[in-house]
Amino acid sequence: MSLTAQAPSGEGGAPRPVALLFPGQGSQHVRMAAGLYRHDPVFTEAMDAALAPLGDAGHAVRADWLSEAPDASIDAPGRAQPLLFAVEYALGQMVRSWGVRPAVVLGHSAGELVGAVLAEVIGLADAVRMVHERVGHLRGAPAGGMIAVVGGAEELSRYLTGDVAIAAVNAKRQTMLAGTTGHLAAVSEKLRADGYSVAPVPATVPFHSPALAEAAEAAEAAFRTVRLSPPAFPVHSGYTGELMTDEIATSPRYWARQLTDTVRFGPALDRLLATGDHILVEAGPGQNLTTLARRHRAVRRGGSTAVPLLPARPGSAEDERRSVLDVAELLRNEGYPRAS
């Protein structure tokens, strides 16, 4: 896909600020961004750095990631979460190596921890350990999943039974629900019977639902053992929908409760784009966040631009490299330094 950059919209031709968007679980796929490994040196080094704290487990994750026939399911939290974190961190570092300093970051669900590392809220090694800790606490979690529903959170609230909860508010009529297997199946059936469009999300755990309360409590204890600092630059919270305050950023409970709390990506994106025009760069697999952003009025009217670093669907190494080069060219045309 070829991208055409818009003219810089800032005063005096200044480039629009870049906002990095980091997706969460559900965006993963086999060999996501593998075409950049050993091709882009910054991406490769950052990928290795994000897996190194896991020791032998990190070597296994990398080998499985690069394999055409991985041993573990990419949708299992123990595989998806460390890989998503590493890939998104490496993509973020690659963009920074182009001379592009993000003005703001916004993460969806697990993607928020990647943004926190770039904003110096938490160190890389500690963040990797927290990903590993959270995955460990999920091993005893009940089986469940998530669904995407075309409908508003308020109207869908009357369908919530058992432990099914509003998992994410991605836009006014783009909502995700989560719950344990039986309860979620019953709610899905009722929604379809009433004419709602329902699609499963690649997840085997009921993220952002009360079913993970026990895991969240254990994760909070682990987060109390790491240093959390105020953000070095703006972070929009995907949970409060507002700018992340110093108090929130340094709260172990905030980071732990991401397992159970509702993601408010839509309100957070509204808040971000209300501050002015941006180039929104999705630094992760798939194009879920780009798709949501392109429906936003600030992007539809042409002031802001939303672009993905990677293709919408799994493809060849060349597809991934071409997609990255397209974004680098867009940023260069905007007025940022040329990527080396």
C-alpha cells in the first residue's frame, strides 16, 4: 500500500506531532513483524533486548516467533503477551531511530505498558518482568474470551449477565465484551438473536472482566516491587480516557487493574485529538487501531492522519518492509529526518 503524505499543518510548515498507538491482545498473528528481524538493525536489537530478561524462555519465544510452524498457539497469553510487548517496543524504537520523537503515546490494553516504557514510567527489564508476572497469574484464570459488538456500551449493558462485562469502549458503536466461556456464549447468542453484529476476538482469557480479579490482586503485589516514575512526556491513559497523571502512572494498583478494568480507547483518542492535529502511527501488528482512528472526525476531515506500520493481514517479509518504508517516507515528507 502506498501512502501519500499531507502537507505539514503546523504554523510555518512545522510537522504535525507524532502519536504512537500500541495495540493489545487480539491483534497478534504468527510471525508478526518477523520480516524486520535481522533486516532492520534497530528493530533487531530492541527485539532482542525485550526478550533478554526472560532468559531461556525468551530464546524459546523468539524461536517460535521466527518459525513457520510454531509450537505454541499465538493466541495463548503466555505466547501472545511477551511477543506483542517485544514487537511493539521494537517498532517504537525503530521509529525513534528515524529522528522522530513521539509527542504522545496511547496504548490499548496490554499496549499501554509499551508506551509506559518509552515514556520512562517503567524500565524495560521491569516491564518485561511484569508482563511475565501477569501471564503467570493468568494460568489459573477461568477459560473465557472476548467478543466485538457493533453497538454502544450503554445499550449493551442490559445484556450483561453472569461475569460478562464491558471490556473495551473503542468508539461510540464499537464495543468489546468479555467473560467466562458459558456466560459469554449465552450473551453472544442473545445479541445475535436481537440483530447485533458479533465477532470473536482472538483471546482465550476473559480480559477486562471481573473473572480476573484474583489475578489482578496478585499482579498488584508484583508491581509494588518495581520503580514507577512520572511520564517523561504525555501518555494518554487507555483506562481513564484522560492524560495520565503522575499519581496514576506511579500507582501499582492502576497497572495491575488493567486485567479487570474497562479499556476506554475511544474516549482517550477523542481527548488526544482534541489537542490538535497529529500523525497517528500504529506501532503493532494488524491495523485495528488505525481503522478506529480513520473513522474519527479529526482524521476524516483531513487534519490528522492515521497510518499503520505493518500490513492489515499476515504477509511476506517484503510486505512488512514496504509498509514500514511507506510510513518512513510519509514522515520524511511531513518534515521529519529521513530514515537511514
